[in-house]
Amino acid sequence: MNATLETLRKRLIAAQQDHVLMFWDSLGDTERRSLLADIASVHLGQLADLHRRSRRDSSSAPGSVQALPQVVKGEDSQADAAARAVGEQLLREGRSCAFTVAGGQGTRLGHDGPKGTFPATPLQGKPLFQIFAEKLLVLERRFGHPVPWYVMTSPGNHVDTTSFFQEQGYFGLQKDHVMFFQQGTMPAIDINGRLVLESDHALFRSPDGHGGSLRALSESGAVADMKERGVEDIYYFQVDNPLVEMCDPTFMGYHRQQGSEFSSKAVPKRAPEEQVGILVLKDGKPGVIEYSDLADDLRDAREDDGRLRFRAGNIAVHGISRRFVERLNQGGFALPIHIARKKIPAMHPDGTVGPVDGIKFEMFVFDALPLAEKVLLMEVPRASEFSPIKNRAGRDSPETSWRDQSSQFADWLESAGVTVPRDGDGCPMHRIEICPLFADSAADVRARRAELPATIEADTIIA
């Protein structure tokens, strides 16, 4: 330990970071080993470079901005059917997998636990993880092949997440087809570029952003596991959207047909001022531009048919080639690191903890878009594919998602001839919940018409 300490101390002094050893003399052996390992994992030169970047004004207006060409789901039924056949064959052959980014806690929702354990359905309150698991079970039964599921947790919720799956018996899935791994972290610095201590023997670290998921896939061994199983394409989605169409065969079929390395789903913006990132061509390269960086004339621009020209709202659902992820991780991870200025809880020399002005570092998954040799953008209906649960109340809350889920189930039932009373806004007058194991599409509901009521007269669960 002493040899390691002296080596690290020299590095820290040279980098003007030796303050992280200020509590060394009061630490026990276990705490000392933990601190040394923590410090040894930090790339001090990279940290200094990032601090220098943070001191420069990195804001710049985008150059040329154009709409990114897209496929519109439902616009060409023959093309959709052909793509769906390709996607279904991928599932039959075990060449598609699901990848859920699930590192968040349910704190903003008032939920004590990982966000994936939040009760998300309108009546039964099934947790998000159960919704996805049941949809995967449907795919397994329909196509005769298990769909591997990769779940990225965080250091803060990993144990709770894995314990939850164990307690629930993996919701009927085969345990060896579900793999958990943790998101990476990066140390934070204060505005003077000094590492921040979270405790007397640990650096403050924060998640490295959803872009770090593509690095974690490689470092965790998940990509190697995919290769061994014969998986070629990854269906990426975030944990907060119960309407996600799991491993959507139509989307993944287009992804495969067009030779795309990185494909994205988007929903049309509700209005020009909606605060959502937009998928565009920036200086001829695909990417995402924040709503605040889009000039007013571009924000308000419309096509001849009245639709917004820049309407492709990013919903963080992607199809990604496994080989592309492998390439991103060759010779060092390829995605850029972004700077976020935040208040950070820091341990001070007197042993107290208090907020300091700090800098966190993160990566964005959509920064992979310009690095892909070919990309695909698909516009999908918001009502049937996107209703996230992010906030305790208001937009993107449990209440709005329960409404949207009920509306989707009502549409399915009406397609089968069931009468569904609706209010003046067109929303179902009663909450409706259809278990994916009973039906996960309008076609499935129609096939089971004999088992359905003639009219929805009260809150209704169909399972």
C-alpha cells in the first residue's frame, strides 16, 4: 500500500490534486485501500483537459440545419409489412435483443426505489419492469425464441434492481436471458478544477450519461455476450416509457433493410415551442439539436402541408448495430464528453459536507449518430408509442400516462367492435388495462373478440 500511495501522491502533487489525501491519517486500512483504488481510476490528464474546456466559451450557434429524411410509420403499408417481416425473422433467429437504460431512481415521482419498480399501469399498478418483461414473453411465445434482455443499472440502484427481479421470479422470463450491468461514472471537479470528495475516503462521482451506456455495454461484457448468442441488433429504450413497442419488428426491419448502424424513432412535436430535442442534419451530419438552439424562423418553419419542418422529437428509442458499438469502443471510447455545471455536495477540510459550484461530465447517446456510416429516422405516432412517466404531476406524469395507456387500449377494443364511452376530449370515460399476455396489439384484441365485453361500462382489466 505504501508504494502505491507514494506513486499516487507524486501524480496528485504534479496535478495539484493532493488535497484528496487530506484525511489519510485518520482512515483505517479498508478505507485507505478504497480511496487509493478510487484515485488510481482517475485519468488526471483528461480531467485537466476537461477543466480547460470548461473555462472556454463552448457555446456556438449551429451552422447549416436541415430536416433529416425520415420514414413515416403507417404511411406505406406495403413497405411497413415488408420491413416487419424482416424484423420478425430477426426475432425468430435470435438476432435482436432488448436494452433498457434503467439507472434512475424514482425520487421525482415520490417513489422509494429504482424507477423501473414504479407502478405504471392504469389499474393494476404493474411496475415498469413487469410491463417490459411481459412484452418480451409475448415475443418469445410468438416467435419461438427468447429475446435477451440487457438492463443497465447504476451504482445507486443496482442491488435493489437485481433483488426486485429475483423476488418477482424474473416475471416468468428465463434468468439466464436477463443480464444486469452498471452504468459508468466520472469524478466531478469544482470550478477551480479540483477533484471533489464525497466522503473522507471517496471521490464524488456522477453517472456518465446515457451515452456512457454504449461504453458500459462493452466494458461489462454485454457485447461479448450478444456476440456469443448471435445477436446482431440492439433495441435501446429508456425505462420510463410504458408504451414502448418492445423490439418493434417494423422499426428493426427497416433498420436492417437500410443497413443502418444507428436508427432513431421520433414523434411529431406538439407545437413549435415544445421543449424537446429535434433530430436534424447539422452541417450535413445527423444529430440532435436542443429546442433552445433552434432559431425562431426554423422552429416555426412549416412544410407545404402545414406540418412543422423540424418536428422529429427525440424519444430515446434506437436501433443500434452490435458491430457499431464494438467499433465505438475500439482504441478508446469515441463519444465526446459534455460539461454540466451543477451544485455538488462536497466534504470540506473541517469534515462538514456542503454544496460547492462544480462541474459534472456526461455523454449523450445521440452523439453516436454522426459517427455511424448510415442512419435511419422513423416518425411514429406519439399516442401509441410514447407516454413517459417522468414527473409527479402535470405533463409526462403517471396520470397522463395512465390516460394514454387507457386510450391505446380503447382504440384496440373499438377496432374489435367493443363500445368504449369517451368524454368530450375523446378520452375513455373509464380506465382500461389490457395485459400484454392477453393481447399486445389491436390485431391480437380482434382475434380474441369472443372473450371481450360488448361495452366498457366501468374501469376494466382484461387479462
